[in-house]
Amino acid sequence: MTGGHLQIVVCGADPAAEVSKLVRAAQSQSWTAAVTATPSAMNFIEPQSLESLTGHPVRSTYQSSPGTRRSLPATDALVIAPATYNSINKIALGLADNYAMTSVAELIGRQVPTVIVPFVNAALAARAPFRHAVANLRDEGVRVLLGPDDQWEPHPPGSGNEQQKAFPWTVAFDTAAQLAQEPRTAATGQL
């Protein structure tokens, strides 16, 4: 799919500082992009430069600037990257305790093609809550880039700086764009 709108949700982990690589990957395929940040991610990103790059304000709270839309734009795909241990568990449980998590919950509920790229160490990834969260998200149709098939594995504790250099920004976008081309099933609206 050439062209579309990519919603990016960035979480508080070191690769977040390079989220502009994901924006540029989308823009290179004539997509627009907007960034939403968890409160923790605000310590890792430069909102002004991302706003200049995307043409959209970086949202991290429910409070909007005067004259800006409060609702989510029409979104063709969602990428959550880097996704932390905490955020992945929240998303799987449907917890919406901040603007970014509420946006994610709504977009997944709308059946927007969603890709999550975890940035977790092997000790956290070995925990049962995390393994269950990944399985539950996959059961819900969310594409979690994790494991040998995705060539993206949890890193040994204490080696995040090295793993950060290999963060798969382009793979995340390509996967989201591919999912956006696939036909979606209509939401049933049943609880």
C-alpha cells in the first residue's frame, strides 16, 4: 500500500529517541504519520522535531492544544514501538491509564492493523505475564514482532544499548503497511 496514515505510539525505552526513523520509513512510501507518546516516553523523544517532521503535534495527554483535534485521525495502521514490558502487559489487559494506552485500546478495538515491537530483556520476556500478554495480543490479531521468525529477540539484561542499534524500525513499518493491505473483518460490536 502506497500512501496511508500511520499512527505511532512510542513507549519509554532507549530506542524511542530514534522514532524519527519509523516516521521517515512511512514518509518514504507516501504515508503520513503522527506520534503519540506515553508519559515515560516524553523523556526519550524530542517532540518539537517530531512535530516538524510529521506536521502533527505529539500527543501525550488528554489535554489538546487550542485548535487541535481531540479525536484520532483516520488511521490505516498502528505501530507501537518501542513497546516496553509494562506497556505490552497493559495493552493485553486493556488497561487505558493514559492517553497513549487509551488510543491503542481504541485503535485495536476498531481493528486497525497493529504491529508491536517489544524492547525487553530476556529476563522480563521469560516472565509468564509477558508470555501470556504476547499470546493474547496475537490471538486478538495484533502482530507482535518477536521471536526467531521475526529475527527480533529479547536481549540479555544489561545489553539494551547494543540491541537498540538493531531496532527494526523499517521492518515495523513494512509489516504495518502489508497488514493495511489485507482485508479486514468488520467489528461485530458484540460484547
